[in-house]
Amino acid sequence: KTSTTMQTDKLILDNELFFAEVERMLSEEHFVTLRSKGSSMFPFITGGRDSVVLQKSRDINAGDIVLARIPGKGHVLHRVYKADGDRLTLMGDGNLHAKEECTKSDVAGKVTEIIRDGRHVHCSAPAERRKAAVWMKLLPVRRLLLCVCRIYVKLKQRK
């Protein structure tokens, strides 16, 4: 019995080079769509399934999801939890404690849409803003809520 493996062409790019290009495109006012990775933004963004559309924005507020360069850590796609002048506190929706600090100048772009199963979810829609505000206030019980969300997703996938 012989086995055949299908080889796909992949371009492996250093994160620094990749994000430098993303930042360049955003600074030139282009929209950039990225496939999400990881679980730090679950349940609002699911890594490997959802994509995000980014745009350069000077108007950054609490509740926005941004791509930011964190000094000494690299780039993260997290929600703004607190905006105090030029200082921002970021935290992933799936995180329980970990927060990052940066300035507005560290923000490469703001998420304007989440693409989920071919459907475009507009982040500025009043319903999305309300969901984000409620989620941020539920931080003290987030561990339990994330557990329930993950169980729900697994049950849904089995159908």
C-alpha cells in the first residue's frame, strides 16, 4: 500500500515582516483583511474560523477592537478596555486577567468588520457595541461564561 501526500505551496513569513507590511498598507488608507488566530478574542472572534477587516483610524475608544504593537511583545488583536487620553489598556475577550498597555500611536488599525461564515458583522452597529459593553462589564464572571460558550460551540459543531 502506498500513500501519497498532497503538497501545498505555503509562504512562511516572519511576523515582523508580515505586520510591517500590514501597517504600511493601513497607513496608506487600505483596508486589510486578516484571518484570526488564537483564542484570545473568543467568543466574539474565533481563531481559524473568522476574519477581521482592519482600517486605519485615529478615533479609538473603549470597546473598539484594535491591532496594536505592544512594546516587547509583538502585535495583538484585542479590545480597548480603557482609553485615558493617549494611553490605552487592551484585553482579549477570551482573557481572564492579562492586559496590555500601549499608546494610540501603537495602534496599526481598528477592526471595522468581523467575517464569520461569510456573514459580515459590523463592529460599529449599535447591537455589537452593546454586546461588547456588556461583555466588558461581565469580567468578574467571565471564566464561567467562557466555559458555557465553549460547551455551546462544541455542541453546535456536533450537529
